[in-house]
Amino acid sequence: MGATGMNQQVTSELQALRRTVLTLAPKAEAAQANALLTLGFRKLAQGDFSKDYLEFSFWPQLALLLPEKEQPKLKAAFAKLEQPQ
């Protein structure tokens, strides 16, 4: 992923989130989780990672691939990335 429109710190944080999600997702679902993350990160780079996108598209799909006990912490981490609509 390029750092287009994002500083190095944000890029590093996103990569850490990616590693966490891919570690927690079942191996059989890793490709799907990675695809969702890639799309989300592209939306972020375009300035289009809105609260609505997180709540109604990105998170509902990603949450299905993650252990329930880890979901609140991860959702909070992604919510910090929300951009104004």
C-alpha cells in the first residue's frame, strides 16, 4: 500500500492493524479479511473512510471474520480513522 494522502505514522498504524486482523482471522478467511482491509485503506487514502462506511459496510463484513471478544477493541481502532463526510 502506498502512503498517498497519508503520513508515515498513519501508514504504520494501518499496517499494525492489518497484522492484528490477519492474525485473529481464521486462516481460511485471511484472503477475504485482507481484501476488506485493502478496500478500507484505499477509502482512507481517498478521504472517504466515513462513519457511515465504517458502520454499514466495512465493519459488518470484517466483524464476521473476527473473534467476538476482540471486536470492540478493533472497532474502536478503526473508528479513530473515521473521516468527516
